Amino acid sequence: MRRTKQIRHTAGLPRPPKARSGPIVPVLAFAGITVAVMQTLLVPVIKDLPVLLDTDPADATWVMTATLLAGAVSTPIMGRLGDLYGKRRMLLASLAVMVIGSLICASTDDLVVMITGRALQGFAMGAIPLGIGIMRDELPREKLGSAMALMSSSIGVGGGLALPAAALVAQHADWHVLFLGSAGLGVLAMALTYAFVPEPPLRAPGTFDFIGAFGLSLGLVLLLLPTTKGGDWGWASAPTLGLLAASVTVLVLWGLFELRTTAPLVDLRTTARREVLLTNLASIMVGVAFYAVSLVLPQLLQLPTSTGYGLGQSMVVAGLCVAPLGVTMMFVAPLYARISARRGPKATLMLGMLIIAIGYGAGLGLLSAAWQTVLIAVVLGAGIGLAYSSLPALIIGAVDPSETGAANGLNTLMRSIGTSVSSAVIGMVLANTSVRMGSAQVPSMEGFRISFLIATGAVLVGLVLAAFLPSQRPSGHPVLLASSTDAGPAPVAAPASTAVAPAGPAPAVSAGRTVRHDGAPS
């Protein structure tokens, strides 16, 4: 029999019936979009950061790197804290840290202080897996699929919508206004969450694994730091190779510790399960594909026409041309729910990755006009939206309800690793294929096309990985088991590999056995 885990409920009470969704979905989606804005908030002014912060270009890149590192570290940690102490509570804490970071950035021109504030902003990325966990606990089954799809896609939606808005602000106001705007969004998201989102009663047993959190954080920093800075340091340099070797050592030791501890930060045995492992690996590939378009299209659009291939658009127009990427991701959430209800999330993930591959393949010949970049953004947005929407359903269908936050936090981390790898590899490609225009080096059309080929290859690898995922019944339910050894009626959850949406009426439970939803005893 598969190992089971107890689920603790607030005050020892049985779990109440599912709440009506009300404004929970739009409020949580707004919170997810708000924190995702941090990823692209400074993209319109990134080339001006050395002047704005009175530093050299290499040091200025830490303003972007700090957000990435903090977001990667915080997602699995905040997910586990949410499972233990309350997902709504941790969601509010994440947003509060983001607001503090935004206010720090809005009040400084000092590089070190700015990096500190940007790291605090990145800390809020844990809000997305927390929101998915709340949705699982609170929403009725018929609304869960599209709601989780929207929350999962909020990473791309926020990033896509932030580009034109940030460009407009940067062109017509002081750049610090960007941070005041993000602080205002954070405060609004906190107020709406406090007013309309309930605290789910579901809690995981155990205590927080501080040693595991430190080990994972250290290992991720040692891994992502050379990944994002390798182009500046040199991929064969001693710092790059030394940090990569150190990251492998730390993560191996961390894994051994997690396997031995009774309440691990990440249950590696669950993570090694085929459906979880393959989903996370496919998430890395989707992350690579997602970030490629964000790196290529804005640069192509803003390059001068004198290059022979640049489209000569302003910062704002470039942002508007890329914005359909995020808008399309938002609008495919209902479509995902319909497809997944009929075919399951595995089929939806594969369909999404196939559309991404088609979008990048077509993009190889559609880079000569602004309207063509809009078309590419729409197609890629549809594919990425379907792929991202499928990931939480696949993860939730394979883990205990008490591990929802931590498992989705780890999956979000996998996407972040994918975007980091994409940034490093495509940045290296664009740098090595650049051409000289006057006194400056600019990306070449060859570099843009190679970047699209890399993204196509990554998503095809993801498609192969997804093909080996076990099929899930669209109407599957998780099975709850009763513990015959416990004095009280606290339920015990057994992960069902066929479950997609863990909502619906609870099964009838009798001592020592489980009665499934169809009435048949297990």
C-alpha cells in the first residue's frame, strides 16, 4: 500500500464543504499578475541602469539577477510554509515583502540598496503556488480547472502586460515611479486578499525544515548565479566552474538530508515519482521557450531600420507588440478547462507545446514587420498559456493535498530555472553573433533565428517528456483513507495518480477502509 500522510485541520475540525468561488479567483489572479510584474518591470530601462545607478554595466545586471535569485529561492519555501501555517497568511506576507522592496527601490539611486529592494520584490514569487493551493482547497470542482489555469498563467500575463505599461511610464516620468506603481499594486492586492480570500483550514503535519530550506537556498544560489552571470565571467572561468561544482555538491548533500529527515522541505520520494518528475522537467523546457520570445522580440522591434532587419519602433510600441503574449495567455484559461475536461491535462500540455513549436518555427520566417511579431506573440501566448495551465493540475493530481503548496512551489521553481537557462544561453548566442554598427555591437538576425531554434528544440524535448506522463482521467478524484489507529476521525490522504481536480464530495469513510465516490469499497 502506498505510504499515506495525515492531514491536520484547523482546531481539529472536519473539513468544511467547498466554498463558493465568489471573488476568490479574480483576486488571486490579480495577486499573481502583480508579483509577476516584477520580472519585466525594469526591462524598458535596463540599458540605462548603469547611468541611472552610476555604476558599470556588469554590476547593474545584479538589479535583475537579485530578483531572479530571490524568486527562485522563495517559491518552494513559501509553499511549504503555506502548507504548515496557512496559505493566505503566507500570501499576505509575500505581498507585504514585495511592497517593502518596492518602496526601498523607489527611494534610492544607490546600487546596493537597489539590489536589496529588488531581492525583496522577487521574494513575492511564492504567491503564485500559494494561490494555486488556496484554489484547490476552496473552489468547487467545476471552477477549479480554469481558475488554476489562470493563476498558473499569471506569470506570463503579468510579465507581458508590464512591458508596455513600464515603457510608457519610463518614457514620460521618472523611473522611480515604476516602483511606486508596483507598491500600489501590492497594497491593493493585499487589501483584496484580506477582504475576499478565506484562510483554508487544511494544514500539513510536522514542522518547518530550516536546515533543508538553507541547503536548498544555498544550492540554488550557487547554481543560478553562474548560470545568469556566466556570460560576463566566462563559461570556462574559475568562478563559473567553481560555483557550478559547489552547487552540485550542496544539492546532493541537501538531497541526502531531505531523504533522512521526518518532515522535509521537499518530499523527494514524491518528487521522484514519474508524473511529478516528468512534469517538472517539462516545466523547465516550457520556461526556456517562454523567455526566448521575451528576449528576442523587444530587441528586434527597437533596433534601427538602418541595420537592414531592425523594425525601428519606439519602446512603447515594442511593448505593445509583445503584450499580446500575456493577454492571450490570460484568455486561453477557459479554453484549457474545456480541453482538459475532455482529454486531461497531459493532452493539454502536449497540445500547448506543439503550438509553441509551431509558433517559433513560423517565426523563423516572420521577423520582417511589426505585425508579424504581434502574430508570433499571439500564437506563442496561446501555446504557453495552455502549457502553463496544465502544470498545476498534473502536480496536484500526483501529490497529497497537504503538499500542494510545496509541490507547486517546486514546479514554479523549475520554470524559473528554465527562464534562467534561457536567459544565459540566448544571451550568449546573441552576444557571440552580434555585429558592429558604428561604435556599438548589436544583435544580428542570425542570432535571433538561432534563439528561436533553441526555443523550438527545448519545447520539442518537453513534448517528448510529456508523452511519457501517465494519462489522467479527466473526472478523477483523490481518494481519502481513514486511519483506523487514530482516536479521531481525521482523514488521511493517499495521492491518486489519476486525479486531476481534487474537488467534489468527500468519500464515505468507514473504520479501516475507504469507500470510493462510486460507492465501491477500496
